Amino acid sequence: MSKTRKILSIVLAVVMAFGVFSICAFADTPTATWTVEVTATDGSALPATIPTGTQVKVTVKLATNFYVGTVGLPVYFSNAFSYVDNSAVQAEIYGAGATRTAFNGNYTADTGYKAVYALYVPNSGASGVASPMYSAATTVLTFVLVADSEATAVIKLDKTKQKSTENVGGPFYCGSRDSADVTTDEAMVGQTFTTTDAEATVVIANAAATPELIGINGGYVDDDNGYVYGIPLGEDAADYFDVTNGGSFTVSASVTGGTLTVKDAGGNDVTTYTVIIFGDVDGSGDITLLDDAIVYGAVNGADITDPAAAFAADVDGSGDITLLDDAIVYGAINGAAITSNPYAA
């Protein structure tokens, strides 16, 4: 046989050998199926629209019909989101203590997007290390984003970034092996990537300003103590307060111990205050001999255990319950005027 014919025979043998290897390894097309889920941080479903400042949890899952080798996973998201530092959790794909991971929370992305990048490499020297086959969707990465600005924002995996013979530098890849043995060769191209809901859309709206309770007609908001007062005896507290930024409020009762609850534009409770009517110590809505008896008892050492009642008993605003307070309450019972806000200038 001539030298040229020998060389040709060797080349053909090599080509046939590789052909047989490829058929054995990939008789069934190696397929990686990726899934992206976006939820509230507690895992519950997101509402149709979220306000700016809201944090969301991104979960990436993987299913394969092959043993998983090295994984490079970029996740892209609109500029309206930002990655929350140190929020990423990478699964130990190859076993506890047998997975080398790396994470970049500020990965280079296309215009209009930001990205994170997660890398997984088996530690071949670790005990119990093995390449898994994920026959069902399995979580490989979670991280948290915060909504920064109003937008219809997208969080996605981009199959155009997959490593291939045409895109050798592609950052998105999932190596495949013929067995769980991590010391065997792995293929970095040739897999078919499919996606199941691997692009999520989140509508972000500018957060409405928090409603603020303000006093009108002499009403006073005491944020330090959580009280509202300046309401004359027998009057409706609703006539002495208002709420900003599209909010509203409800009043349970215009008596000492009643509550005034501030709500946002969506009807959600924001803040609750306790109503104080000075002199109405027992919360009856009137000033009676019972109120005077409670104040007189306090002057002589008895405790008023309810903080709102004790505040209402200090009708002169001195900070103590004294004979002067008792005299004012007794006078009110007999028709004398009593101030609705002893702290007013």
C-alpha cells in the first residue's frame, strides 16, 4: 500500500470513529429546557402592576435529557430593574461541597438591558461529585431585583447568546456528558436549548406618594404619640382632618380611645391613630362625674392604666394629672368650656 493511501485510510478511520462517537453520544438530541419564573420575594404571584421600589424574585430552572456538565448562565433584565447585591443563591449542581460557583451581578448586556451571570463548574476532586440529569425542571439559580423606574420590563434568557459552532464565544451554555462521571469529556456545543416561559414581563408603575394625615379646623396630628386631638366634645373627628396624595380615612368613634385609620388610594391601611377627647377619660363621648372620679383618683395615687385615657385626663397639658385637671373636668360637667387641645399655641 502506498504512503498516500495509508494516510487516507487513517483519516477515514478517524472520521468514522468520530462519527460513531457522535451517534453514540447524541443518538437522542441533547436538550436543555430552561424556565424563568418571576414572583414576589415570598414566592407568591405578582399583581398586574408593581410600584417602584418593589423587590421581585427571579428563579431559573433547568431540565435535561443528559448529564449536566459546566454551566454558564446569563440572565438579562430591562434597565428599569437593578440587581440586589448578595441576593443570588446558586444550586450545588454537582453535590454539596462539590460545586465551584462564580457570580457577576453586573454582567455586560445589550443596550437597554442589564444582566447577571452565574457559572457552575464541578470540583472533580470532591467527594461524591457527580453530574446530574435533571429530568424535571430543577432550580439552579435565584436572585432578587428591585424595580427602579416606570416601564414594561422584561426578564429573560436569550437563546441567541448560546455557545455554538457559529457563536463560539457565546456565554450561555450547558455542557453535556454521557454519564455522571465528571472526569469524562463533555460537549459544550450541540445541545438544543428550549425555553418554557423563559421571558417574563413585569409592569412597573411609579409608586404613589404615601398619604399623610393633616389637621384642619384645629385638628392636630400627634405623630410622636400616635394620637389625634383638637376635636371639640361632641363633634365628628372627620371634620377636623384630611389626607393628602389621594388617600382617605375612617373614624371608628369620636371618643377617647376611638381610632382614625389612614388608607392609601387602593384602600390599604397605612397608619392608625388613637382619638383623644380631653376630659372624656372613660371614652363615653361625654364628660361626666365618672370622668371626674377617675381624674380625682389619679390625683390621689390611683393608676389610669390605659395610656389614651391618661393622656385625656391631663386636660391642661402640663404632663401630670393634678388638682387643676380635676377642677377643669368638674367645671366642664357644670357647663364650663374645656379646650380640645391644651398644647395649642
